[in-house]
Amino acid sequence: MAETGPLKLAGTDDFVVFDGVQKSYDGITLVVKDLNLSVPKGEFLTMLGPSGSGKTTCLMMLAGFETATSGEIRLKGRNINTVPPHKRGIGMVFQNYALFPHMSVAENLAFPLEVRKIGKSEREAKVQRALDMVQMGEFGGRRPAQLSGGQQQRIALARALVFEPELVLMDEPLGALDKQLREQMQFEITRIAHDLGITVVYVTHDQTEALTMSDRVAVFNDGRIQQLASPSDLYEHPANSFVAQFIGENNRLMGTVTRIDGGTCIVRLDSGDEIDAKPINVSKVGDRTQISIRPERVETNKDRFRQGAHTLQAEVLEFIYMGDIFRTRLRVAGHDDFVIKTRNAPDQIRHQPGTRIEVGWLPEDCRALDAPQGT
Amino acid sequence: MTDHTASAAALSADGMPLKRSLNRALRRQKLRAFVLIAPLLVFVLFTFLAPIGDMLFRSVENQIVSETLPRTVKALADWDPASDAPPGEAAFRALGHDLVIAVERKTHTRLGSRLNYEASGMSSLLRSTGRDVEDIGEDVSAALGALDPAWTEAATWVDLLADPAWIAEQAAWSASGNRSGEPAFRLSDTASSALPDTAEIYGSFARITQQENDRSPTRQDPWHLVAITLVEEITATPSAAQAFQGDHALRLAAIAQADLPATDFVAAFGASNDRWATPTPWAVIAMYSAPYTPGYFLNAVDLGKTPDGIAPRPVEEQVYILLFLRTMWLSLTITGLCLLLGYPVAWLLANLPSRQANLLMILVLLPFWTSLLVRTSAWKVLLQRQGVINDVLVWIGLISDDGRLVMINNQLGTIIAMTHILLPFMILPLYSVMKTIPGTYMRAAKSLGANDWSAFWRVYFPQSVPGIAAGSILVFILAIGYYITPELMGGARGVFISNRIAYHIGTSLNWGLAAALGTILLLVVLVLYWVYDRFVGVKNVKFG
Ligand SMILES: Nc1ncnc2c1ncn2[C@@H]1O[C@H](COP(=O)(O)OP(=O)(O)O)[C@@H](O)[C@H]1O
Ligand SMILES: [Mg+2]
């Protein structure tokens, strides 16, 4: 959930602050609902969420192209609600690159320097340095239309950095690239961001991108931040069923809490089986809950089951060989979309469809979350 | 791939060269495409290319002189139009011949109008001499009749000069009682070889009598010109009489012996109009005798041919250069105004939410739903001295009642009304180009530190240039050929070249000059287009 309260003092921890920000385009629905977020200097923060969850809107408010309906946005402790975009000094990379088609690459890069009235020789040096930084030193004379998508992406990045902003916003900058190029660019962007020590607010709907690039990820849904945490926390300790479902692969079992004490609880599944789980956002006996277990945390080798751990009977429905791992689909407690992933090792059993096995897990890998609406 | 296979022509599966089988496959498609455009192609051919071709042709075409006065043109070939004496007797005689025929065909008035474009007075001169020329040689006919009354009979002439076979056919036709379809006249071989000049002129007479006047040569007295020619020919070669038999030989010999005086065409023309004694009318005929002439074009740029070469027209006749310049200048002004007024509107259209944009679009298109004439008349009502605008200005006291502004019947009227009428042609191309410029460019520019103005000027404006180019060329080319609005709003000083073209087509009927003016206008547009291509680049023109 939202971590940062409005009471924190401005400092390096509060380079960018959203303070109770709301946004409505039409005066009827709130697209961003009570956003509180603070980004420390030098952080790589990613806004991750499904399409329409309000990520772009947040970024646009920060850049100054949209005004917050209420609340305050602060940059370096200063309220910037009324500062026009061109005075904010924020670098920005757009999804479709927005390279000016009538200028050459070098002219594109020189543009922010020219409007800042930087002298010609210094301008040229900076442009060349920025081009070299994205390994596009040779391409200054070309027109954007003469570049491939990946090259345009690099130029857009260089242009957003050439005037040395402290804060750079990127709105799905890799959305139009193919997978391999995307991975390469992910690496480059993080490398450059760390080298320059800039603060980055990055928007994506691709969870892998978010996990691999970010210091922290803010998961958006329905205009709210669902969880703000480091990638590993997000993956391993999802705070609610939306995050668990949105990040990574996840097995779900529905049930009701029958006993709860401290760090563990007992959940009676709808099939009647009982299991141990770690209570995350269930509070009392009788709560409906969604059990969440990552496929790679499910154990099938009886020797490795912990003493006294609950296990469930399962029937193998499908076995898929994927090279580095095996992916086995099971019917567990009435759900037949239960998936387990096992490492391809010589001693690993390849379960044949139709066989019956026993599955188990550590109680701390099995999280009792809120039950989504209507279940 | 080895060199061998790379250089050999690629073959398709059935061993045919790939290129050929591809062409074969494409032929059907091409044929279908052609059939689809064929109606339009035919339409364009007949309604656009053919008229333009006709216009180009008419602007230089001048066959009327050589067709109407073929003998005169030939006789004047050796005469120098710059000389200060009229040509020799032969030219007068040739013009006499040509005019008799032209008068019979009633083509001499058209020739008069044509030559009048080049030198005023030619029309009346030809008309008055046309009336007199038929009487030249009256005395010769009378002398012949005195010599032998048979010469006053049409039948004598027919018998002398017509093919006997034709005479028989004609008699049979006459006996049959038919009212129409008399056999076409044919000359006899004897006459043609013995009396070639007489035969030729009589042949013309017979043909014109039959075809143009729908009469029979057997019942019509020949022109005096035939008598003149016969007398002169037989006097010059009396032996020609021996080719004929019986009465004809005797009658012809009698003429040869009578030694009748030759007809003096010079005196006859002088008697009709003393201007024929000066070189001027002859020079006009000689200068415009070629079947193709630059005369219309010279006229269209205020020049004219004189015996001493090409020279400017008299100052009071110089209108066209001024009109061309004014047309260019006003069209440019109108284009500039349209751009100034249209650009912000197009920008709004492209950037407003679609509901408001649609409403605005309807407002922009509204003028298209009312007739051009109605809109122009509305401007008249607004702008005239007692019009709405002047009334309002007087009422609020900005101008006095005597100081009412003159906004109509001058260039201002033309500019105001045409800017309004042509505005949509600027807005629409601008709009369709602006529609394709994503808003992110402006945002990107601002995020890079540009203020609103430099974001617009450095990023948005250059991308809208293709729309400006398209709109400007559209408006300019439409304006340059505009006609109704300048006619109604422009008064004397606000009219365009097209008004003059319309005048020559509709009123003065000088189509050649109208065609030359139109051709120059077309050329000017093409040259401008070329210049425009050099500087803006036609590939930069985008309509969407
Ligand atoms: N300019 C706008 N006018 C009206 N509604 C908008 C506008 N931009 C975005 N929205 C709406 O706001 C919501 C959030 O949009 P956005 O911030 O673009 O989401 P995301 O970037 O997460 O996909 C969507 O429902 C979208 O329809
Ligand atoms: Mg978005």
C-alpha cells in the first residue's frame, strides 16, 4: 500500500513527492485516486500496472502536461503545480520517441541546448558526448526516419539526457521494440541511469521490465498504488491478491480462515482440505481468502517435505518440457490450473499425465491474501 | 549462388522466363484497372485535354487569311510590307479574285473582324470593298454582250465550259422534275486545257452557285470576273479559240479580234476606297498571311507587328501586362491573407475535441453550401457605400456620413470577397496535415525546455509546412483564374485577366486573343509551379 505519508520532511529522500494527488479528466470519475508517493534522489522507480490504470496520467502531471485536480506535486521540496513544463527541467522519453522528423539526429539533440542558449561549441561537444553514451556517435547527420526503432529509441534517450536533467521520465519507452532489443535496451537504460546518478520514473505494463530494471516498483491498479516495494519483495511478498496475480505466475486456491495465530493460520479450502499459510491481509477466523503459491515453491519430492507440513493430493494433467525447466499442470483441491515448475536436473522426476502425486510447500511460501471481489 | 545461375534469367516452373510469366499474370489486373479508369479517362480527354489543346491551337491559328485570300497571299509573297508603296497590279487583281469568291461565300466579314484585331479599320474596309468588288468588270460583261448577245445567256457559258457528259446528266435531271440533287458541275477537258484561268474561275462560280446558293449554273449569269478573265485570256492567246468548234470558236475569235481593254483593278480598288492606294492594308494582310501567327501572343503582352518589326502597342491600348501583374499581385495577397486567417482555424480544428471540431468544421464548410453568386452578392450588400458595414461605422460615429468607406468596385472589394471565398481551400489542406502531427511533438519540445512559442515555431510549424504549401498553391491557382467575384466586386481596377478573357470569348469574339491570354496564364502557373517545386518541393505538398 501507499508507503509515504505527507508529513515527511523534504530532503534527498523526497526528491519527487506526490502528495494526495487526484486527477479527473471529465469531472465524474477519478483516474488517479489519492496518490501519495515519494521518490528519493537517484532512484529508479517504475510505475507498473495494466493499461488504463493511470500511470501515464501520473507521469504527465509530473511533467506538467496535465494539472492535478487536487493535491500537490513537489520537486526538490518545491511545489511545481503551477510551473509550466518547459521550466521544470525534467527529461522525458515518449513511447513513440517523438523525435522531430524535420531535424537531423544532431539537431534533435541540440534542440534542448539551443533553447537554453548554450554556445555552439559547448553544444556540439555535449551532443557528441550524448550520442557516444548511447553508442550512436556516427549517426548525428541522419534523419530519424533513416534509423531503426532501436536506434530511434537510443536517440530519444540521448535527447532526454543531453541537457543533464536530474529527473527523467519514461513512458513505456520500449513498448515498440522486439523482445531481444528490449532486453538489451533495458540493460542500457539502467546502466546509463546509474552512471549518471539521475532519478528515473519509468512507466511500463511489462512486469519483467519492471522487475529487472527498478530499485522500486509501484504497482498501479484502478488509479491507486497497490504496492510499492523492491522487485524481490513484490515477487515474494505480494501485499494483495491483485499484486500476486499481476506479478509473475501464481497458483490460486480459494478458502476460508479457520484458525489464526501470530505468524500462521489454517485455511480450509473449498475442497475441504486444510493447509497452513502465512496470513497477509486476513484478520480473523471466517474471512474468505485467496491462497497464493508460486509454482517454483511447490514441492513434489516427499523427502523434502518439512515435518508436519500439510500436503495435498494431486493428479497430473499435463507435462511440458521447456528445456531449462519442467512445467507440470495438476488438479489440486478441485482446481485444474495448478502449475508447478521444476528445474531440469538428472534426478528430477518427469511426472506422467494420469499419475497421482502429493504436493506440499513451506507455510511461509503460501500466502493467505484478500479474496478478490465476488469470490 | 554461382555466377552462372545468377546471370541466367530466372525461370518459372513451366520453363518460361519468370519476368514473362509475371507480366502475363499482371496483364489481367492491368486490363481491369484500365477498364475501371477508362470512363474517367475518356471524360477527361474530351472535357479537359481536348479544350486545352484547342486553346493552344487557337492561340496561334490564323488560317483564315490564307484560306480566304489564297491568291492575294501568294501575290504578296514577294512584296515587302515595310515598303511605302502599295504592291503591284497583280496583287490587286488577286485580291479582286479572292474577294469576289469571299463575298459570295460571305467569309469576307469574318476576315475583316480577324484583321481588325490587328489594325482597326480593316473590317469596314473589307466590307465596303466587298460591296463594290462584284461590280468590277461590269463594263466587260456589257462589251461582251454587245459583241454577241449570246454572252448574256447563261447557257452559252455552260455549253462552252462544262463537260458534255455533265450537260447531258443535268438535262436528264432537269427533265425528271426533281427540285434538288442537281449533279455536281464538271468542267470540260477542252476548256480546262485551252482556257485554264477562265475554266478555274468559272468552276468556282459553278460550285459556289450550286453549293452555297443552291442554284443551277445553267440559269445564273456568271460573275463579271469570269468575263474579265475570258477576255484577258483569249486576248493574250487568240489561238485558244481553235480548241473549240462551231459557234464557240467564232465567238472566241471575235473577242480576240475586238481587242477589248484590260480591266484596271488598281483603279477599281482605288475608286472603292482610297486606302487601297496606301501600303497599310496590304501590309496587314501580308503580315498576318501565315497560317500560324504569334500575333495573338504579341497582342496579349501589349506588343504588335509593324512593318518594321515587333513594337509596343500604343500606350492607351496597353492593358494586358498590367492585368497579368495585377492578377498575380492580388492572388498573392489573397493567398497570404487566407494563410494568416486560416492557419489558426486549422490548428483549432485539428486540436479541439472531436465534438467541437466537428461543429467548427461545419462552419468552415458552410460557405460551400451556398452558391458563389449568393456569397459574392452578400459581400456587395455588406461592403457597398450604403451597405451594412458603412452604416454601422457611421452609426457608432467612427466615420462621418460623407466619409463612407469605398470598399467595393476596387481591389479591396475583390480581396475581401475572394479571401472569404477561398479560405476553406486553405483551411482544409492545412487541417488534414495538422491532423497528422501528433501532440507529442509539442510536448516533447516543451519537455526539452522550449516555451510555447519556440515549440510552435521550431517544431510544429515546420511540420505544417506541407499543408501551407498545399493550401497556398491551391488558393493561388484558384485565385489566378477567378472570374465571377472580381467581375462583381472589382469595378474597373479590381478585375483579373480572366475577366478580360471572358470578354474576348463572349463579347469581342476574339477567341484567338482569349486563347493566347489563357495560354499565357497557363504558362505562368506552370512556371510558378516549377519555381515552387524548386523552393518548396512538390513532394512536400501534402493534402493529408
Ligand atoms: N486526455 C484524456 N482525456 C480523458 N481521459 C483520459 C485522458 N487520458 C487518459 N484518460 C483516461 O484516464 C485513464 C487512465 O489513462 P492513462 O493514464 O493513460 O493509463 P495508463 O497509462 O496506465 O494506461 C484511462 O481510463 C483513460 O481513458
Ligand atoms: Mg499509458
